[in-house]
Amino acid sequence: MNYNKMTVEDLAAKGKRVLVRCDFNVPQDENGNITDEKRIIESLPTIKSLLNQGARIILCSHLGRPKGEFKPKYTLKPVADRLSELLGLNVVMCSDVIGDDAKAKTAALQDGEICLLENVRFHAEEEKNDADFAKSLALLAELYVNDAFGTSHRAHASTAGVANYLPAVCGYLIKKEITVMGKALENPRHPFVAVLGGAKVSDKIAVIEHLVDKVDTVLIGGAMAYTFKKACGRPIGISRCEEDKLEIAKNLLLRAVGLGVNILLPSDHIVSDHYGPDAKAHYTKHIPDDMMGMDIGHNTIERFSRVILRAGTIVWNGPMGVFEFPDFSEGTKTIARAMAKSVGTSIVGGGDSAAAVEKFGYAGWMDHISTGGGASLEFMEGLELPGIACLNDK
């Protein structure tokens, strides 16, 4: 995939209606109050750039999973209200997406004015990337900006389909993602270290296969480590293991050896006899038959941290243990701390890893935290993301 895309800065947007795909999929409480506005805040640089250019801005996004039906609890009205407060100007809310209200309000926009379309997933055609729906969306505008990295791995009407009908560029969020992560994957500073964790080997197989001939070292933690441990013939007790992935894990380890890449697995563990917030933590070097691994042990933490501190580039995706429970959070917390202290370029690949660095207070020390979970994972796999591939090349 070509990462050298046109950006919002390349547009001649004054007086033009610009459709901007944002990621306003924000969590809300039972009363519809936004409980985390981070994604709204992150959209502001692109919106303000277009305002400064004198564009007529039409924002769109999804929220939740209404499954193609109008469901009031998934309305974007609270987002419009909060955007109005943050921008200090009225963000006009449309009651539909491509209906009469949207057509009238988008046509009435003047330079420097904004409206927000209703939830695009109120239409089943959105996720099907229906050509007629995409064309109807495109007819509202003259230019298109995608700034929703977190949905760019989906070929939906508002992320990819509209680019068939409008000049298409990326916003600042996507620009940063493809610049920072693209450079890290294509031209990293060495030693290049990948830190991979989480529950399933199956989620990370393609990432390891793509990175193994680029990195110098792979550090594997989380529950997925126990599939690799068992593939090496090591006892893992009742730890989570994907039995159908043992052969794949063994082949990945052998391939790494052939390439001279170090794959480091946990050498000691924090274990318990069951999974849950009441689980009691025990330290061990060898997992007993009636115990399961819940976090990496002290020696592994020190060994992994030393590798990270010497790295030129570190890419992290997936926690080292069950960090939601305090007794099993030390591995993930210390890896985050090591990345924060490292002089190398530190990149956190979204999802649980992003949540962990936020939780432990290290977010401000990272060079880049991806805004997409699934999107960043597919990016690390080297896959073409439809919502980025469709944008105009420089």
C-alpha cells in the first residue's frame, strides 16, 4: 500500500462542501452522556484546518451497532452538542443521512459552517458498501476527507465507497498513522523490537509472519505465549492454549531461527488456579498442572525491559497478562514503563495496549498510540486498508 497520500492540506477547500468521515464511536452512559470524548478531541485538528480554509463541512460517522435500523440510543446528537461546545460554534445536526433533511442542511451551509449527518449505520447499505448509498452520500459534497483510521480496514460506503465519486484525501489522524507506523514498518531504526501479547495466537499469526523478516527481536507475552510454550514441549498447566495453532506456532519459531530473529517467551510466570478478579496470584518458574498463566514473571519482565530499553524502534500490540486485575497487571505496566523510558521510537498498536498505557499513565511518553484496534493490527500485518488505499496518491 502506498503511504504517500494527499492530505487535508492539499485541498483547495474554500467555499467547497467537504464530507469528512470521523470516528465518533464514543462510549455513552445509559442517559446518553458521553463518558470518553477522546475520539471527538482527536478529530478537531482536521475540522479546524477545514474551518480555517473556509470550507463548508459535512461530518459523518457511525456509532455502535444499530444494524441498519434507526435506533434513538445510537443517535449522534450528543456528539453534535459536544462538538459545538468544543469549537465554539453551532454544529447543525441532521435528522437523517441522505434524506431530505440532510440534503437541505448541507445545501444551506455557508463558508465556515458545519453540520453532522445522523449515524451512517442506520442504513444497512453502509456496511455493504452499497454503490447507490455511497453515491448519495457523495452527492452531498464536492470533496472527501477520511480521518477515521479505526474504521479504515472496513470497505464501507462512508470509508471507501464515496472515494469513487469524489477527490479523496486523508485528515491529520490518518496522516500521522501512515507516517509514523508506515515508517516504523518500512524503514525502522534498529534494533527493531515487536512486543506481542493478548489472548490468541490466531489474532497475531499474520502480524508475526509479516514482521519476522523485519524485526530483530519478538517478545511474546499474554495468553498467546502458552501456545508457543506448548509448541516447544513446555508444560503450561491449564493455561489457555489454541491446540489447533501449535503447528503454526512451531513453524513460526523455526522460521525465526532460520532468519536469525530472536523470539523470547516468558521464563517465569504469575499463575492462579482460575480466571477471575478473586484469583490468587502465585509466582513460579514452572507452571503446575492445576495452574494457569496470568502474567509474565519478574525475571521475564526484567529480560523484556532490557531488550526494549536498547531498541531503536518498538511496536507493541497486546497486553502481557490480565492487566484488568491488579494482581496480574505488573507485566503490562512495566512493559509500558520500559517503552516510556526508551530512547527508541515507541509505537502502541491500539486496542488493549492503548487502554493499558492510558490506565497506567504512560500515554504521554509514547511517540505514537494508534487510534485503531483492528485497523492497526491489519496495518501491522501489511494488509491494504480500503479506507486508505482509496485516497488520492500525492
